[in-house]
Amino acid sequence: MNSLILKYAGLAVLPLVPLSAYAAHRSSGVSYRYAASSSAVLAAAQDASGFGTLDPTPPTGVTPQQIVEKFAARETVFNQARQNYTFRQSVKVDTLAEDTNKIDGEYQQVTDITFGRDGRREEHVVFAPQNTLERVLMTPADFEEIEHRLPFVLTTEDLPKYDITYLGRQKVDELDTYVFNAGPKVLEKGKRYFQGKVWVDQQDLQIVLINGITVPQDKRKGHEDLSPPFTTYYEQVDGKYWFPTYTKAEGNLHFAAQSGAMSQDVHMRNIVKYSDYKQFRASSRIIYNGEDITNKGDQQKPDQTKPAQPAPATPPR
């Protein structure tokens, strides 16, 4: 399925709204609206193996606002639940030579996310070979991106920060999904956001796939802090939570000329894997509109128990 990843990474900028459009939105509440049917978006959706036709018609029996509120509530549950799991995080950042497309620099680190005896979250680096990156530097913003934006979560608390556009319904492998565009309403100084497309499983109402880019990109000469578009895949854990398991980001980053030197384009490819999820302790209860939704939808009759669902368009390991 490698071709699928590359195609969708390449399509990341196709449906995105210009940043200036988001700066104009100042409403305190989240916006919900139908996107105009776009032949470009439909063509893009059909151009990748595993993706069915995007159906832009309104959902049946439920409004986009209700869908977003419900999946944001479920994402709140997911976000708290993931804080109670141990897992392994593997990061590989490569630069590729323009003429040969071969790796000419690499940063790699494998970290186990665990808990100490006092119950506090700990990080233990288990593998970290010498960093050979020469054309780019790993900044604190890069590590924050790996931790917070690549495994994107859109919780109830986050909703007021984003404009959400309903695009339609789409089959992704065996999953029936709702598709949305998401982007920040206002770009606050010192903060970075996700901007792109979000696929939400119609049954579990959780994010199962995202494709987009981090905004804003710092393009100031001499201060560039750029990152390529990325795709993150999620898999079902313990039969109820869709956790991120694989991210691929790839693209050419343009750095302005400095001190009379020529400008430089750097081809970057980043791979992040999250594996070996294991529950450490019971999750907190989640109350939404006065209702306990922590295990909502998880209680089923014995003969109706659903098997764990695979990730949509599962990438190679």
C-alpha cells in the first residue's frame, strides 16, 4: 500500500484553504458548513487504491454539527485513555539527495513511553544511533509536532479553535467514514495547528485517518521551521480505541538563500511508528451532557461482539 501513502501525502495541499482565509474567522464557536462539491476533491479521492467515491450529499438522520460534537466527545475519551497506555514510539527523519534520492542524513530514536512507580509518565530512550543530519536540525518544535500534531486529536475542548467543513461520506477499505476539512480559525502567535482532511469512522465516531500539514510554517529568512505534509493511520486497540500507529511525512522544503548562498530545497521523509500499546491503569470516566459515555457503544451482546478493526489502507511495516 506504499503507493497509497505517497499519493495522499502528495494530495495534502489540494483541498486546503489558504491561511489568510482562516485569519478572518473570529467567531467564538465552532463553524459547521457544507463544502461545495469539488471535482478536484472527488478526483483525488478516487485516485488512491482503497478509497471509494466521495459522496458529498448530507448525512442521513444526523447533522454535521451533531457528528462533530459526538466524535469530539469520543476523541476526548480517546485522549484520556491514551494517557493510561504504555507504548513504543519509533522516529526516523531522513534527508534525501536530489540527484540519487538516496538517504544522505538520518536522525533515529526509539523511545518507550511507560510509567514510574509513582504513576508518573516516563520516557526511556532504548535506541538512538548517531545523528547524521547535516542539512536540517531537529528543533523543539519538531519534537512537539511528533508528540501532539502527528497523532492529531480533536477533542471537545479543541473544537472552538477550528473551522470544520463536512465534505461527505467515503468508503476507506472496509470502513464507512465521514470526511471533514479542519483548519484553525485564528493563528495565535507561538501556537501551531493541524490543517487538512479528517476521516471519522461512522460506527465508532473516532478519527481513523488524517492527511494534512502543520500551520503556520515559519518561512522567515534565517528562522525557517518547516515540515512536510503528513498522513497518520490509526488502528483499533482493545476493541474500542483508535490509536495512531503510523505516520509518514514527505516533501521538499524550501529554505531561502543566506549570506549570498543559493537557496536550498531539502527532500525530507519522516516516519513515526507507535506500537505495543498496553493499558497501565483504568481510564477516567467521561461525562458528556450529563451522560457517562466512557464505554458508550462498547457494551454488546456476546454474539454481537465486533472483532478488532484494521487500520484503513494499512501501510507497510
